[in-house]
Amino acid sequence: MWNCRVYRNKSGGSDLAGCTVKNPHFNASQSIAVVHNGIIENYMKLKTKLVARGYQFLSDTDTEVVAHLLDYCYKKTNGDLIDTITKVMHRVEGSYALGIIFAEHPDKVYALRKDSPLIVGRSKDGNLIASDVPAVLKYTRNVYYIENEEIACLSKDAIEFFNSDGEAIKKEARTIEWDTGAAEKGGYEHFMLKEMYEQPKTVRDTLTPRIREDQIVIEELGMKEEEIRSINRIHIVACGSAYHTGVTAKYIFEGLARIPVEVDLASEFRYRNPILNKGDLVVIISQSGETADSLAALREAKAQGITTLGIVNVVGSSIAREADRVMYTWAGPEIAVATTKAYTAQLIAHYLLAIRFAQVRGMITEEEVAEMLTDLKAIPAQIEMLLANKQNIQKIATRYGGAKDVFFMGRGIDYAIGLEGSLKLKEISYVHSEAYAAGELKHGTISLIEEGTLVAAIVTQKNLYKKTMSNIVEVRSRGAVVLAITNEDNTEIEKNADFVIYLPQTNKYFTNSLAIIPLQLFAYYVSVGKGCDVDKPRNLAKSVTVE
């Protein structure tokens, strides 16, 4: 995430401030500076042409190519800035968001985008460009969302917008309703810890407005009952943790609404030439609403004439704007790279949608709906209880923080929980971890188990207790140390597990929202114990805006 801004200085002039923008690239005379988020796919072809015209390069980056190309076009257009930028835009291929400064016009910042996210913030003290909303919350909550191949020109007092033909256009500002305090640590050591403790509020904020008089009402969704009844198949497409919520959702939609569900990694979806048919619904899940692969998958579905539904956290984001239907998760800004509360909010969204779809399609009774809504309303308090009882997890994390390998296993929804628990551990603590469907142990995985290997077993599905217990016995007999996450009525598991974390009772479809809490805490305390950068793990970005 990056931003830069034009703001008023004390003398009444304007300055440029860069925030989290590193190493801008310049043309040879350093009269043009460029910052870039994305990938220029044809940069080698452009570089070859520029070298032939006498341009010399100091690096191998695609960004420097843009700086020299701007220089070339600037000279060709006799200094017409908008014409220069549109000419560059038409020559550059790939996904990119660019911030540009010309030394001859130091009071202005130019910005443009194609497929990579870009917003413009407007405040009384000046104007900003950024790749995501949290980057500007400290300065403003009034933003413009830049569409593909649009250009913005920012000065200290004005913002102008142009299309790819260089024609002036008008845009409406949006107000971000997030509390700016949500983007501050508020006394917590890390944003991740703060955001874990915000999960009860996140659940309430996502849940409460959608339950009215014991009925589920999702106003922004805009799906009529006939449309819900006509769905033949759901395709859930997402990346990372959002994909893991999709794996959970498959069990819930199929179990409650009896709708067949396919779950795809967004990075694979369009490349496998998916078979989509009339009556299908493609659900795209993304915290930022700007995830490049997920956005590409949405466009692929729309190109085939398939109805799309975006589940996103950011109002006005690209996926929210381009999807046929949208459902928002009211998680507020999430600063830590490793998602916690946004993941939890996505789960709640899936629960509500699945119950609503099942109800409309006549697959569940009103009594069952009432029971499930009661369980959903109890989840925030149950999460608070799990967070309050963190001491056991801290002790386990301290004892096994030096583990070389950690394995997660479970069956059904428990397997989906294991996927997310494993990802949390590896991305913030750099400990190698893998999640497996417990039934696959004998198909090769068990050969990795040795004396002292830590295995986290998730056992929340009552009909699968005995099956998973047999897997626990198998790994323990080979020397594994077992950390079990299970329901409070399953005390028999203590015979075969070294450590047990008990969960409050809830509907079998909702256990993911509770079981993930101790796994998030475990990953956090292992990371802290190893001295890792919890909020900004190496090599990772909050929003993956390039392929």
C-alpha cells in the first residue's frame, strides 16, 4: 500500500509528501518522477525501443521504463501533460497504478490506473493518492475511486479527472464511514492483536443490521426470491484466507440450501476455462475488493453472462462496483497483513446468505432458522470468552514456538478451519505448516510425522468425532504432540491429546468462527516469541493487486 499527497505548507505554497512510497524512479534528467504499483507486462519491448532511441537505464525495473517513456512522450507532445500521459497509457500493457510528478509543474501530482487499485483523497489540507482506503484515513474520509484508464490531476486546491482520450470527466466523491481511530493501535502492541480483539464487534456489525424480527434482510444484495430459487450452482472464487471461507461456505450452502458449490482459487479460475451455465452464481470474495486475480475472475464470469455476487469489505471498491450483486462485511479497516476480523466477517456473510437461500428454497423450517439465528447472535460473546482465556494458548505457543513443522488436520468444515490456521502460522511466524484432510493421512502425509511433531487437530463435527479421534491416535503413536480444538462436550479427547482447547456449543455449521480464535492466537504468540514483524510479515502485502 502506498500514498502520496499534495498539501499546503505554512507559506501557502504546496509540497509533495510521500508516505510508504519507496524508491521513485526518474528519467535521465530527473525532471519526471514515477511511483508504481503493479506490473508492466511489455516493459522489455518498450525498453528495447527506448534504448534504440538513446535512453540509458540504471535498473532492471519495469517502473524505470515508465519514467523514460513519459520523458519520450513529453517531448513529442511539446509538454502537454494530459496528452503525454494518455500516450503512455495506450503503450503500456499490464496492471498498474501510477503516481507522476513533473519538475516543471511541481504543484501537481498526476495519477492513472489500469486494473491496479487507485483512490484519490480530498481534504481541507490538500489532496492525496493511495492504493487503498486505510492509507488516507489519517487525512480524510472523502475519496474518489478511479476507474480503469482514468487520469487524475491533483493540486493543493483542486482535483481534475480525465478519460483515456484526455477528455475532462466528472466524478462523485464517497464518504468513508470507518472510524479513523480504527486505523490506530489503540494501546495494543500490534494491529493484528487489536483486530483479533475487534472480532466480536465485527460479528455484531455484520450480523445485527441483517436480522430484523427474526428474519434475514440483506438490503444491498437486491436478489429477489425468484432469483434465489433459480440458482443451479454456485462458484465461489477467492484468494488466501477468503478462499478458506469459501471452502467453509461449500459445506454450509450444500448442507443447508442443497445447492451444488464449486470453490476455486481466483488465480486458477479463468485459466482453466471454467464451465459456466445459465442459472449459475459466481461469488467473488475479497476484503479489499481490489484483489487482482479475484477481479479478473469476476470479469471472466461477467463476460460469459453469468450473475456475479461480490462479498467485500470496502464500499465502492472495484469488485463492489462491477459485481451484479454485492454484500458488505462491516469489518472496518484492517491494517495487519494477516487477516483476522475480515476473515471472520466473511464467514458471517456466508452464514447469513446460506440460511437465507435455504429458507427461500424451502430447505429449512422457520424453527430451524430461529435456532440458527439464536446461535449466530451468541457468537460475539463466545469469541470474547475465547479471547479472554488466552493463557493456555500462550503457554503452548511458548513451548512449541521453535517447532520446525506444524500440521493441522480435520474433517469436513474442520479441514477448512485447518487451512486457515495453517496459513496464519506460516505467514506471520515463518514456521512451515500444512493442513490436511484427516482422512488423507494414510495416503502419504503420515510419513512426515516424527517424534515431537506438533499436530493441531480440529474436532468440532460430532458425526466425525470417532473418525478424527482414530487419526489422532495414529499420529500420536508415531510421536506427535497433539493440540486438540474441540467442543466442550467432547471430554473423551483428553485421553489422546496432549493439550485441549474447548469451544462453546454452537450450530455445527458455525464452529469455524470459534475454532479459528485459538489458532489465530497461537500463530500470533509464536510470531511474537520469535521476534517477527507481526503486522508486516516479509514478502507479503495487504492487498494483492497484481497477478
